[in-house]
Amino acid sequence: MVRGLPANREVAHPIYFLNKWAALYADQRPQDDEKPYVKPSTHKGLRVRLGITNHRKLQILGCGFRVITVQFRGKTVVLHHNGNTATIDRKDFKELVASNRLYRERNAA
């Protein structure tokens, strides 16, 4: 029931009838039952800047230098970047780090 109207009269949009601006912005107002914004959790591990060039297993992370989160899990290493995940062996990871070191030493200013 809407105040100011007879009880037998129905209104299609009672909120709009009361206040047209309230209806326009009703979906933008926070509701009481909504949960507050929670920042997404980040992966725990080492944050390393690595250059990825021709490693087929790492192409999902992209090419070039990236800041990557590294997690060591037994004999494998999990690399995270921008929501994407790649898994490689520790031996391959050691080779990747060695090649990055060599590249940086050559191109140091």
C-alpha cells in the first residue's frame, strides 16, 4: 500500500510513484544484506621479476619481463601472474633463473 492512495488502487511501480529519483538510483544504493567488499587474497610465495621468452610451458603467463609469484611445491614450482598459473619442474626453474641472471649481467648499464 502506498500512502496517499486509496487502498483499492494499485500502482505498478510504487517506489517510482513516491520518488522518481529513488527508483533511478535504487540499484546503486548498498543493500543491508550485501556483504562488504573483501579484497581478493593473493598467492603466498616469493615475488620475482623474470623474463619469459621461449618457454612453452610458461607462455600462459605472457612474454617479456613479468613480476611473478613463485611457490615451491616439492619437485615442482608453481608460477602465478595476473590470475594465470603455470607449473614447471625445479630443474627447469633453475635454468630459467640462470638464463635471467646471465641476461641481466650482459645488459647491465
